[in-house]
Amino acid sequence: MDYNYPELYYRIYPKVMESIDKYMEKKKEIRSIPKEDMEAMIDQVYEKMAYECPEIDEDPIERRGRYRVTQRPFYGRRRLVRDIISIILISELIRRINPYVFY
């Protein structure tokens, strides 16, 4: 099978879909999702990913970077994974709002 995306995408995507489906069961409207609900969905997916891949949550360089003052900010695994989750979540919500734009 020829993959177009990194393996991490294929691990995150089903969890994002599950999180959105759970949200849709509670609230039928996805056009205006509060920031708190978005953060909660991202946290849910991140917790599942941290359970599945514990090395994401155990980044020793990220822990050291918190206390070191540097000119350039350091973005560890946790931050990068949360950003990837956010991007996938937002793109899926946009696709669900107007599915005909992407096809």
C-alpha cells in the first residue's frame, strides 16, 4: 500500500473522527463550536495517542527545555502532536460543514 501521509496521520485520524462523532451525538450543530469544546476534543485525542504511543508524552528534551531560557522557543513532541491533531480536526470539521467544496 502506498501511503500519502506519515504513519502518525493514520493513527490520529480515526481518533479524531471518533471524537467528532461523539460531539455530534451531543450537539447537532458544528458551525459554531466553542473554543472549550475544541480544546476538549484535542485533549481526548491526545490522551488516546499518549496511551497508544507513550514516547510522545515522555520527551526528556521537552522537559529540559522548559527550564532553560533560550532565544528560540523549543517545540517538543507534545506540542507538535497537539498541532497535528488540531489541523486534522479543523480540516474534518470544515469538510463536514461543506462536503462539496473539496470534491
